[in-house]
Amino acid sequence: MNNFEFKNPTKIIFGKNTIIKLSTEIPKEAKVLMLYGEGSIKKNGIYEQVTSALSEINFLEFGGIPANPEYAILLNALALIKKEKITYLLAVGGASVIDATKFLASAALFNGVEPWDIIKNKIRTETAMPFGTVLTLPATGSEMNSGAVITRKETGEKLGMGGPGLFPQFSILDPEVIKSIPPRQIQNGIIDAFTHALEQYITYPIEAKLQDRFTESIMQTLIEIAPIITKDTSNYKAACDFMWCCTMALNGLIQKGVPTDWALHTMAHELTAIFGIDHARTLTIIAPSYYQYKFENKKEKLAQYGQRVWGITEGSIEEKATQAIAKTTVYFKELGMPIKLSECTQAYEGTAEKIAATFEKRGWNALGEKKDITPSDVKDIITMSY
Ligand code: NZQ
Ligand code: ZN
């Protein structure tokens, strides 16, 4: 196992009827900006629950944050934060709203001229405006990590930011919010969490037995509850497991002491930036081709994953690894995910070259756990994914 440090300061408040606890988590003297998305919370009762919990607190609202949070819109929220001298942010939503809030928490205390520089210049956020979250969509783990991904349509960019100042102070996880989530977003959530597990596991063996088993258990639980929660979002037991799996898949724990990959996400974000495809769907488009392309690097962990998660016991390491990729691909399809770019757009010609050129320009020459994926490899992997 590699050396590591682990600190996660986010307080998790988990369970039924917990949104009311906002009233005790947010400091009484705070001036709060409540941030939310494009309206789902006004249809499912979450808005009422949050605003009634905030009845003793001085707060304003900023709604309309779109999926894949857009920089130009966030600048309006930033202006409001400054004008109204807001001191505390509250995200009510999925990761698009939470990530937007993280960006704003950082930008509110940023001294530079153009807040995009935080992202462009990879400035780590050490201190930020304090914020909490009410999670309405399990998927990314943003509710318990310090990363965010922001989109800028004007330049066609979708880029990450982060830093120790960007952990939420608290996150309220009430699995009852899942009831109103449409099937497409449930599928996306399961797949995003599953892929986060893959990114931190399908690398090379390092004999970190506990981390491997943490990660396998997240994948096994997601596989077990997927058919239940996709059919019936009001199944509370399955909703609890789904929500907690998503948080645990990307709160930092399973990546400690082990190599991690993230090339898949890095490539996939470009497909959202170019075509607007849902985040989870960009991952399933690239993953099968990617694991095939990096087979030699990854075959031992692919075989272990195949054996322990999918019960593949017969054959050599290569055979098990090949079957593991096949099983994963079938799983993606069963959950209604695309596995080729051509399922989402016919305008795919030239995409691989475009993404490779972007990576070249950014100096992203060494992706993956072995830092051996170049822009030329990226071009080949994306081409395989057409
Ligand atoms: O905007 P509203 O009207 O609220 O509707 C949302 C949105 O349309 C809807 N929704 C959310 N909760 C609901 C609900 N509908 C009904 N009932 C509810 N309870 O779901 C739609 C998608 O929401 P969004 O927040 O965009 O989804 P998700 O949580 O999957 O976030 C995706 C974003 O997170 C980034 C992605 O790249 C993408 O920008 N990621 C963030 C990460 C992180 N911070 O750690 C890691 C991930 O890998 C990912 O990159
Ligand atoms: Zn993801």
C-alpha cells in the first residue's frame, strides 16, 4: 500500500426526515444564499422542506442552475453574493448545483479579476465561503468531496477544480428524495458511482486488500440494488443503499494508498463539452474501448474484478479480463446506457482528433495510473468508441 493522508471534514446527516436539521447546522447569524437547479425541487416538496427549515434564517435564493453548471450563469450568482453580502451558501440539488456552489464558494473569496482563472490556472482552493448541501440526486459523491466540474459554453470547456477548502461543512442525505428522480437520472447515478469505483480499482495490483474489498462491495451493492431502484424509486431500503454507495464511491476513502486512473473521466468530460451528453453516458461510451485499449496495463485488476464482482472463475487472467470487459459492457446496455458515441450523435467524425488536439494544447500528455496515455492514444481510444 502507498503512504497516504486522509481527512474528510464533511458531516453527513443521513436518513428520513433529516432536511429539517438545516435549522441547526447553519449558523444563526449567517446570511444564506440557497442555490438550486431548474425546478425539480419545486415539484417534489423538497423546496418546501428546505424553506421551512430555514424559517428562522436570513436567506435569499438563486435558482436555474442547469445540468453541467454553466459559468456564465454562475457569474450572475456571484454578483448577487457580492451585492447582498452573503456569508453562507446552501446547495439543494445534484452535483450540478453542488459543484456550482463549490465554484461560487471559491470565487466569492477570490482576489483575481476573472474567476475562470481559478479553473484555468488550477488554483487549489484552500479557503472558501462556508457551505452545506441537501443532496437530491445520488451519483457523483460531490456531497462529500472537495472537487467540482464547471462548464463554459463560450469556450467549449468542461474542467475540474478543487482543494481542501471545498468540502461541504455538512450534507443532508435523505433517501426519500429519490422518489421523484426520473429513470434516466437513476441509471446515470448508478453508472456514475460504478464508474468511480472502476477508476479507482482497474489499475494494477498493489495488494491493498481492504481498499479492493471496499471498492468491490460498492460495485456489488450497486449491481444488487440497481434492478430494484430502477423499477421502484420509493423502495426506501434500496434508496438508502444507492445513496450511500454513491457517496462512498467518491469521498476519498477508496482511493487512499492505491493507484488511481481518471483518464476515462478526463476523456468523457470532452464529450459532454462538445455534445452535451449526460456525464454518466459519456463514461459508458468510452469505458469498453478504453479497457480494451489498455488491456495489458490493466488485465490483472480486470481479472480480479471479473472474478470477485461478476463471479467469473474459469480461464486464464487474460480470459477472465476479457470476460470482465464483456460483462461490464452488457451491464451498461442493460441499464439503458449507450456504449458507442454513434448512439448519441451522428456528427462524431473528427471528434477524436479534436479532443486529442485539445489535450495536446493543454499539455495533458500523460494520463492514467501509469501516466502513459498520450494525446495520440486518446485519439485512438475515442475513435474506437465511435
Ligand atoms: O435542475 P433540476 O430541475 O433540479 O433537475 C435535475 C437535473 O435535470 C434532476 N434532479 C435532481 N434531483 C432530482 C431531480 N429530478 C427529480 N427529482 C430529484 N430529486 O436531475 C438532473 C441532473 O442533475 P445533475 O445535478 O446535473 O446530475 P448529477 O448529480 O449527475 O451531476 C452531474 C454533474 O456532476 C459532475 C458532472 O460532470 C456533471 O457536471 N461531476 C461531479 C463530480 C464531483 N463533483 O465529484 C464527479 C463526477 O464524476 C462528475 O464529473
Ligand atoms: Zn463521474
